[in-house]
Amino acid sequence: MQVTETKAEGLNREYTVVVAASDIETKVTTRLGEISKTVKIPGFRPGKVPSKILRQKYGQSVMGEVLEGAVNEASAKTLEENELRPAAQPKIEITKFEEGADLEFTMAVELFPEFDLMDFKKVKLERLVVPVKDEEIDETLQRIADANKDSEPAKSKAKKIANGNIAVIDFVGSIDGVEFDGGKGENYSLEIGSNTFIPGFEDQLIGLKVDDEKDVEVKFPEEYGAENLAGKDAVFKCKINEIRTVVPAEINDDLAKKIGMESLDALKEAIREERSKEFEQMTRQHVKKHLLDALDEAHSFELPASLVEGETNQIWSQFEETRKNNPDQIDAEDKDKSDDELKADYAKIAERRVRLGLVLAEVGRVNKLELSPEDLNGAILNEARRYPGQEQAVFEYFKNNPQAIESLRAPLFEEKVVDFILELADVKDKEVTAEDLLNSLNAEEEEKAEPKKKAPAKKKAAAKKKEAEEDQE
């Protein structure tokens, strides 16, 4: 085999590969010999079919098989001998072949970039930590109590509806005298002041008594969900059937047991644990975002065009799907932009993703980070916990769908690498309030000038380099 490098520009390499005719003939002869042992041709015993007849009958198909194998073998050997790490599948083109002559083909390949990783010990990060305070637990308990409050009939029929009362009403809505779908209800319990109904509706019931009737005039908001009602004036004929007063739920063991806890103390502990998890997730999001920003800023190298193009196309495909099916989710500023302008924006997102993906993958490769069975099992368990009562079905799904397990690898690998870097980085904890942490996260989203778009990828870029290398093995 002869290999000649014909191009070496940036990450792109091209080679001309020549496989000797004698090697091709040897492979063809060997393959025909294998076929002769099993093929059945009238007039000949197995293994005794003349080579000439075998070539006439199977020569063309065997030659195609041998050529494919020779190209694959030669290209793999070229990559190995030149210590190349392709970022994508090499492009092969057979340029010359005639029976009895040498096989010649070209191979174009785009490589992963070679770059030095920064010293992670120089990364300085601030981790915003939120302790769960007793006041927050008390507020949560109060919300639970409010959600479980009871009511009782008003003691006097002369009672007038007041803010905070529950009015049990019949109502029929109409627009220009015509009733509309969904505008009718009987014995509907409406808490006055809850703002459950259209703005202005509840206020007009205040002061009414049982058996009173009233035409409530309202205007549907312009942004109302039902387009046929949005912005229109409506009249609801209402009748008061009953007035009930709210009985607050006491915060005690009985309340805890009502929602499935053993005691009030157990409920408090469950609230504390849940709030801690929420804060930890927010903290992780904040510190990871700053870590990725630091990595992006510290590393500059040529990106494989094929990876950037693939990532851009994926983001654009998701954007088009959103634009078609959920146009209300598109940023207002984007609606006035041309597709070319939008694609340029998304290309910047793609470049950042690919760059960070390559950096994180290189960290994993250099430090021999691997996902353990325990990592994958833990991820599957977390998925199962998201579907209470259906855990076994989730386990069976992953057991019977290896590709589903593979879909967990990319985000798991990324988090493992992030954890590794955070262990080396200079991370200082700073205690803040939940409001401070949330404001910080929101401010960072708003201040992202380059780029502003959000377009989550289906596959984390962090693991793409690792996966591509595995595909070459």
C-alpha cells in the first residue's frame, strides 16, 4: 500500500492511497476459495468447482466485496499510521480501478484540533450557596395550609359576599346576546379575591346575598387564550346560590397527615430537603455557567467545520420546528430578522457549543475519565423517580432499549468532567439569599449579548468528540 499526502491545510488532510493489484487479486482468490467450499453447482462436487466457473458466476460480486473491504482496511491503516483523529467520517472516492490494475482512491479527512488545556487551578469561581431558613419553611407550610383550607356555610342568610368568601354561583356568559362555549357553570365555588375569573368579575359580586341575581359586565383580556373571546365585551348572568366562609387549616400533625406525612416535624424536614435540592440545582447552574464561560474564554483554536455545520443545522432545525408549531415562543426581536441573520446568530451558538464540547472531551480523554456502570444505573434510577408508580416500566424501557441508555451518556459525561474541573478550580462559597441567587441567574440570561438565543441541543456537544473517536475504533 502506498500513501501520499496531497493536502494539509488547517484541520483538513487529503491522501492518495494505492493498493497493489496483487493484493486485490489475492483477496479475490481467497474469497472465491471460501465460496467454493459451500456453493452448489450442478455437475460439480462442493470444493471441486473450477476457478474459472466461480469467477464467471461470482467474480463481479466478490470484486465489489473485496474492493469495499480493501478501501476500509487501507483507510483505517492510513489513519492509524499517521496518528490521525478524524472529527467526522472520512470522505472516500475511488479514482482508478480496472481488473488486474492497482486500486487508487482519495481520502479527505477533517481532524480534531490539537490544543493545550488551561491550568484549571487558575480558574476562580464563586459558588452562591443558599441555606434553607426556618422562615422559608414557615412560608411553605402556610401555602400548604392555604391550599387545604375548608369552608362552611354562612351562619346568616342576610350575609353579604365579602372579599375572601366563597360564592357558590350559577352563571351564563354571552357576547352580543349570544352564549359562547365554556361560558356556563352551575354551583361553581368561586373564592372572591382569588382572581380566578376575568378581571373585574369577582369584585362585582361583593355585597350580593343568597338568591340575588346580577348581570356582570366584563371585558376579556386582549391576550386571552381563546382567540374568539380575546378583547371582547361579555355579560355573565349570575345567581348566588350559597355564601361560604373560609375556615383556615391549622398547621399541625393533622395537616401533615392529610397530605401523606407522618407528622408536622416530618413535613418540615421534607420541605427543608426539597428546598435544599432546589437551591443546590440553582447553585450548580450558576457555577457551571461561569465555569463554561471561563473555559470558552481561555481556549481559542480552529474548529472542525463539519461539527459546527452539524450543530448549526441541528439548532436551526429545532428553531424552524418551534417557529412552525409554537410561534409564540419566538423572541419578538427575531420575528423581524431574516433567516440569514438568524442563522448567523445560531452559528455563534454552535461555535461555542462545539468549542466547549471539544475542551470538555479533551479533559476527559487526557485524564482518562470514564462513565462507570454505577453512573449509568444512577441516571436510570433518577429517570425512574420522575415517574412515581411507573418505576418498573421505566427500568424495563431502558433494559430493552440500549439506545435509550446511550442517550444518557453525553450529559452524564459532561457533568463528570465538570465535577473534575471544579475539584481543581479555586471555588469560594458565598452565602446568599434565594432571591439573590435567582436574580443573579436571571441577570446573566438577560446580559448575554453574544449570543442571545436559546436553542437547547438534542445531544450535548461535550461528548461529541469522545463519541466520534469511539466511532473510529
